[in-house]
Amino acid sequence: MSSTTSIPFKSALLWVVAIITAVAIAGWFAVSCSPGNSQAERPVSEDEAALLASMRQKNHEAEPVALRMSLPVDGETLTVDGYMDWQVPMVYARVPAADGAYTLVQAVPGLMASRADDEAAFTAAAVPQDGWTTRAMLSGAGSQLETTLDILVSSLFTLTAADADDPAELSEEATWREEGIIDGEPVDSFRAPIMVETGEPAAGETAAAAPEALYSIDGEGVLRRFQVNTGAESLSAVDFLRDVEFDAAGLDPIDLLGGPAIAPAAVDEDLAEAVSEVRYENWEQSSEVELSVPVADGQVATGFGSVDWRTMTAYLHLEDASGQRLMLARPGGFATLAVEDGELPDTPPTEGWEVHKLSDEDVADSFGPVESLVYRLLEMAAEEPDDEAEMAEEARLLRTDGTEDEPVYVVEFPVNGDAEAEPGRSAYRYHVADDRLTEVEMMTYYGVASAAVAYEDYPMVAVPWGVEDQIG
């Protein structure tokens, strides 16, 4: 079967509606934007419209930049330092807490990760690789600080585009507000819609007007300050500290957020051949596996055990907030058994299993992201190679990890039953080294799940007869 509970790796565009809705709900306070609070507003000139139109494209092509965010929260203005990488896109910031402590946060469109403070790493623009938990952004369940940060950071993700915007449209919609100085640079400030592509409205509907923001741009069209209403009595603001130099080599999202930036490209002839044989090479193999699956805000399920493609059997020990359990899975279904000792017995117990056949009408109630990833692992074997010509056409190389001598190719390719997706947007990614599978990644609502594969010659698992009779 093909798993169906995961969603594609997210892009900024998928969050446009959520961002616009959040900002629109916050409203646009007249006190913040009335002509009385600025010099006399006027329509933009053709040259000014062209500067505005080129701003997002300049960001898209720019190197990572340091940020200073000002967030109105609970009657105070919090200052948050951070970094922005337009290419991913991602934001990395150090957020003050009420007790004087700090928290590190990382964000990509739709997801926020947090961990304990590491001031030295943050100062070096380096992202620690451990200790992170994730949550969905803009869920409405967070504190005022989290909600404000979510809206502001999500708005930042709209400030990049591969192509310039339409200056004629901005001539109609933008207004010049005032001139000023930021970081010693003369700027002009404009009131203009949040510039995002929302797609065509459905039949019978009219396109919703995008909420407005303030953009302060220098004479070269470089954005120096961005201000937007996040629901307080004053605007949230971001200053882009273009003159601050730092080494951005360590500014990569953690694996839970999808890892380093990708650039989908066609696979070459050698990689197409390797990818077409990945599942075939597993057909008579077995492997150790380690799982990490984000399952809720701040919660990650973990697991270890084996997958035996010779008998199409997964045998695992799993642990999450609800406790520990053993799991047996085969193509016809899966079974679980609650345990407490943290061990994976060599031979599965014979009694006490709760069985879920995939043909049961209510199986979806117990089929979550952990089960989806386990079944994707089972699907990573085939009796014959996949069609090499099809892989050459449809597989994509997303990035190359590892070293020059020992490269690890991060790829996506279709498995029977997968939904069609644009390059880079598949729900699954595969790590391939030495022509063998080393990891499967799966996008969930709360982040990226991972199953690491290490080939090992396992004895076949003795599935209890009462279980085997039901799950195949």
C-alpha cells in the first residue's frame, strides 16, 4: 500500500493564505498608518514603483543577513536578534523569555523549532544539531509571544521571489509615506500590500485584498526595514542589518525542518541507474533501522529495530508520550504490544498483541505518521528494478551531502501510488550512498520524520501465528 498521512515538504507559497489571514485578522490600525503619523502621503513615482518591484528579487539573490526584530508583546517591546537565509528560506533567532533567559528558535515556512539557549553558537551563526523540538506555526495555540513571532516570521517568508514584481500594479497600490535614515543610509518608506501570489480565486469568488505592510528601501532598492501589524497597538518591525558580517556556513536548518537548502535538478545517467535499483537491491536484504518522528507540538516518537525485506516484516520498539510499545508490521496490517522495559526481544512475545488489519474500515484511526513511515520502509523493496528511463525523467537530485569522496545523494523519486508533486515537494526523500539506501525522510505536519537504515543480516523474525494470520 502507499502511505497517505504525510504531506509534501512545505514551501513559503503554501503558507501565503495563513500569513495573509493572520495579518488581516490583526487588522491595520489607522493610528499606525494614518497620514498624520508621516509626511504627506502621495502616489509612488514610476522609479519608486520599479524599486519596490525589484525588492523581493534582490532579497532572493542576496546572501544571508542579520536581523533585529522589535515585537510588541504584553505592553512591552521585545528585541530579538536573528539571521535570515533567503535561499531556504529560514530564520534563526535568540528570543528572550520573561525570566531573563533566552531560547533559540529556528523557523521554515509552517514550522518552528526551539531549544535551550546556546549564546556562543548563536553569536557564531551556527545552528546546534541536537535538543530541538518542533511545533506547527500559526496554530493559534501558543502564547502571545509565540503568535506574534509566528506572524512576523511568516511575513518575512513573503519577502523573497525569483522574479521581480509588477511595477505597474505597485504604481496603483503603493503609496510613498516618508523619507528617513536607517544604518546611515537614506531610505524611502512605502505602504504597499504584502506582495505574494495567492493564485486564482475559485469560480464565483473575488480575490481577497492582501493586507498592507511598510517597506523602507534605500536608493538601490535594498530593503532596510519591514513593518507589519501582528495584532498589537504598534507595528512589529524587522531591521535588516546589511552591514553586519558573519560566517553563514553553519546556518542550515536542522533535519527536523528539512535540512540544508535544496536545488532540485535532473539526475544524471549514473544516478538514474542507481535510483532505479535501490528497491531491487533491498529485495533479499534486512536492515537495522532507527526512527525519529515528530508527532505533535514538542513531541517526537522514537524507535529502533529491523526491517526484513525478505519476509516483508518490520519489528520495532517504539516510544512516545503515551509510553512504549512493540510493533510488528507486514503488508496486510500491523500489531502493537504495550511494554515497559525499553527492550526489543529477539523473539516477539506470543500473546497480548493488538492487531490492525489494513482492510479494516477503522484502520485510519490508528494509522499515523509512525505507521506511514514504517510502511514506506516496507515499500522500499521490489522484486524487479524500477524503470530506469522513468527514473531519469522523474527522479530529482535535491542536494549532495557527505564528502567529495563519499557523497550522499538526497533524492526524490516516485514509488507506486505516490501523489504527483512539483520537484522538491514530494512527501518523501531518500538518501543514497554507494548506490544503497541509507535514510528515508517523510514530511509530517510537525516536521520531518527520519528512518536511518544500516544493512545487517538478521535472522527472520518469528511472527506469532495468531498475528501472522491477520497481517500477512
